[in-house]
Amino acid sequence: MATELTPYICPFKAGDRVIELGGGPGDATGMPIFRPNVDARAGPMVDIVHDLSKTPWPLATSSFNGVYSSFWLEHVSHKLIRNVIAEIYRIVAPGGLAVLVTADTWAQCKKIVDAGP
């Protein structure tokens, strides 16, 4: 029996200040989706070149309504993930939203929990 998938509707709307983390250099893949785009490698659509595993980030506190990341978070070491999540929380304005798409959220979360405090 096939399961019907419900399409995901992005919660951001026109006028929201959304930053993309690890959106890539901007090439035939169509990435990034949002600007500004932060990536460790320079490219035609990279607005801020920064290794996001190094915190704090060069971004102002509460400066974005939203954060978007697709298939980047799973590349962050489990040893650094708490700092990265804290930075996401720091740069999102009160009432803002973070959308973090990852390849295997369950496995990633299990690693974090298993690692302990």
C-alpha cells in the first residue's frame, strides 16, 4: 500500500528576513533558496563566507525572522552541534522560525542524546 506524501509548504512569507545556512556556492543545483546565504566556500551566490562550525558567527543577534538550512546540519560534528543550535537561536528574532532539513533527523538527534551533556 503506497503512502501519499503531503507536500511541505515553506512557512516564510514575502518580506521575512530569512538567512540560509550552508546553501552552497550557487550553481546548477538551484541552491541557495534564500539570501543572504552563508557557506564555507566562496561562490557566485555566497553572501557571507564563514565556516559555520566556528562560533560565534559574524551575524547580529535577533537579526533574522527565519533561518533555513537544507542538508547542511548533518555535516556538523556532534561535538559542535550544541554551539551551532545556540547560534541559530541567537540570530533568530523573537517569534522567528528555523527550518532545518536534514537527511536523517532521527539518527542525528539520537547521536546528540547519546553523547550526553
